Amino acid sequence: MRPLIHPAVEELRPEAILHALSDPNRAAIFANIMRAGCVEACSAVSAVGDRVIPKSSLSNHFKVLREAGLIRSERHGVEVRNHPRWAEVEARFPGLLVGIINAYAASVGDDPPRFQNAATP
């Protein structure tokens, strides 16, 4: 198996984060991970609204989120568990994720996730 690539905190770039969260499906996936604190399998977030995202697309969405530094993925047997890197991103770019996720949640009429390890505005 190929290793999962996670950028160091110093390597996080705001343009990569903005790109990753510019896709509504990825923003929804990330918001779901934030709400849960951990998603144990891709299938746990395969439905976004009334649409079901194919596994191949989900894998790509998780890869983009991981490479942007938004999630940490760990293999556990045949499944991959995904954890938000909220505190690390918040420490590097204070307020960036709060603004993006709250704006996304407002645009789809959803409640924003409860942010852990960070002060919300």
C-alpha cells in the first residue's frame, strides 16, 4: 500500500485550503468530519444532501482534503479513518476555517459544525 501523504503544518498553504473547500462536496465532507470528529469510512459521508457520491470520487475528495492539510487519514485494516486537523490549521491560519465553513453552512441552510480546540467568533 502506498503511504498517505500529510503535509507538515509549516507546509500548509491557504490557497490549497481554499481550493480544497471550494468544491461543495468537499466542503460538505469536511463539515461532516468536523461534526463527527472522525469518520471511520468513506461510506459514512457518501451521501451529500440527496446525492450519493461514487467511491472513486470520494477517494479523490479525501485525497484533496488530506493533501491540503485539512484531514489526517489513518489506515485501520481495510478502512481509512479520517480526522480533522482543525487545531493545526487554526493555529497556522486563525479564523480561516471558521469563516469558510460558516459561509458554506449558511449557503446550504445548514447548522455549522461545533468547532473544537478553537475559539469561534
